Amino acid sequence: MTIETPFWRAIAVYRFCSLGYAAVLVIEADSYGNPGPAWSVLALMTAWTALATYAYSRERLRGWPLLVADLAVTAACLLSSIWVQGFDGPRGAMPITATWVAAPVVAWAVYSGRRAGAAAAAVIAVLDVWLRGVGVLDLNTVPVNGAVLLFLAGVVIGHVARLAKQAEARMQRAVEIEAAGRERERLARGIHDSVLQVLALVQRRGAEIGGEAAELGRLAGEQEAVLRELVRTAPRPATAESADLSDSLRRHASATVTVATPATPVELPARTVEELSAAVGNALDNVRRHCPDGTRVWILVEAEDGAVTVTVRDDGPGIPEGRLEEAERLGRLGVSQSIKGRVAALGGRVTIASSPDGTEIEMVIVAP
């Protein structure tokens, strides 16, 4: 059962209660000049109430075709008041539908929010005002309280329904994060008791033995740092539309790569996160390829003033002057395409500053 289910049940109850009120008006009112048509319209309202209640209770049937049909049937029943009351009936009299006309307005609001509710209310309100004035839209004599109430119902209920859906989505995400966190803790305990201790031992013994064993020890130390970062970082499951840039970049952390991110998630479109993470990965590949072993790298993420800045800084020997231009002429498009091209495709810019003390690559994009 979703958060919408109580709303649809409440609408069903309202339909039947307002139908009963309309029946009482047909029985007691003397303003209906044609009682036969009045009972015919009431029978149609009853049949549609039963059908709509059933259809709205089935999620697979609940959609725009049903909503449009609901509004059309309600509008037709509302306009039938001219036939039921007679063209000489009193102006301003209660339509045969009475309060039953508010049901599709509330249904539109629950299904698609306050704007849809206001749109449905506008249709019913215009017909109601025209009907009460029998074509003479003199707002000094035609009551408009019903139209105002319809608009209020559509907007307020639509707003509440949308807030309820957002709260349900946040609650679901919180449950997923909690479950993922518990699983992460369970795996972390197992990894700490086995893999991390073995890697730490290999690193220590490799350093003691020296030679090729030292290189193996260094690699083991890097993998140990990566695993520690993975089990330390709290999981943040991404939706199909967005992802957390900080969470994605933390995966690049190692013994020689330090990642600094804001305390709060940096939510961006999933494709943007994917492209930025790939650009950072390419920058790290360049460091491994062209800088001495053990070169330190820092990745810094900043999100402020509607922009996100990712900086990759290393303490290597720097890029020789003219090297990037020469590589581009020779068709080596690592920096120009894998970094600059990716960021440019996102509508951002890349700035590269290099000196004998290191290289800094700054990638800036505008946050949506």
C-alpha cells in the first residue's frame, strides 16, 4: 500500500456521501421541472460513482484516461441540470450534481499535484458559474463561492498529496540507506578481520624484505587504503536521475590519493557524475604514467554559488611547457578529450596550471 491509498479511499467515501446528498435534493427539491430526467441523471451518477471507485482502487487503471473520463462525465452531469430544471428554471439554483462535482477535482489533485487540481477546478468552476447564470456571467448576482472552494480544494489537496509523496520517497530512501549501512558494517567487520590484516602484513613484510617484495608491499598498502575507504564511506544509493558526486570520487582514494568532499551530498545528474568521475580518473592515470612512484594527489570537491568545482592537484614534476599542445598535434587526446572534452560537453570549463612543484587541474560546472 502506497501513501496515495488513503487519499483514494477518502475520495471514494466522498463520492458516495455527495451522491447521497444529490439524491436527497432530487427527492425534496421542487426546482427540478422534469423529475424523470432528474432520476435518470442520478442513476448515471450512481453508476459512474461505482465504476470510478473501482477503477481508482486499481493502480493499473489509475491514469490520465480515467481522470479525463471522470472530468468529462462529471461535466456532462453538471450541464444536464439545464435539461432537468428546464430552461425556465430559477437562476442560481443548486445543480443536480450538488457537491458531487468536486470528486474529479480532488482526484486530479491527488494524482498530479496542485496544478492539475487547479486545472480541473477551472473546468468545473466555469461550467458551474455559467450554469447558475444560464449564460449571463454577472458575478454580482451569480454565486461564485462554489468556484472558489473548488480552486482551494484542488490547490490545497494537490499540495498536501505532493508533500506526502515526497515524504514517502524520503522515508524509502532512508530505509534503503539504513539497510545498506547495516550490510556495509557486516562486510566491514569481515574484511577487517581477514583481508585488511593480510594486506597490512604483506605491506609490512614487503618493506622489511626489500627489492621486488617492497613493490608488492606498496601495492598491498594502496589496496588496503582503498578497501578502508570503501568500508568507511556511508553508502548513498542514487536514483535513476541523480547521484552523489562525492560518493563517486571517494572510490579513487588510495594510499597516495586523498579525497576531500563536503559533509553533505553533492547531488548532480547521474550522467554528470559519471563524466566528472571519468575525467578525474583520466587525470589520475596521467599522474601514474608521467610522475614518479609515490607522487601524492589531492582531489578536492567544492559546491557553492550554484557551481561545483573539482580540483585534482599533485606534487609531481609538472608538465613541460608546450607538452599539451604537442600531444594534441600528435593525436594524443588524453587531456584535450578525456578531461577538457568531457567537462566542455557538460557546459563547464577546465583550467590547468603547472609548475615544477606540481600540476593542478580545475574542473568547474554549473549546478542544475
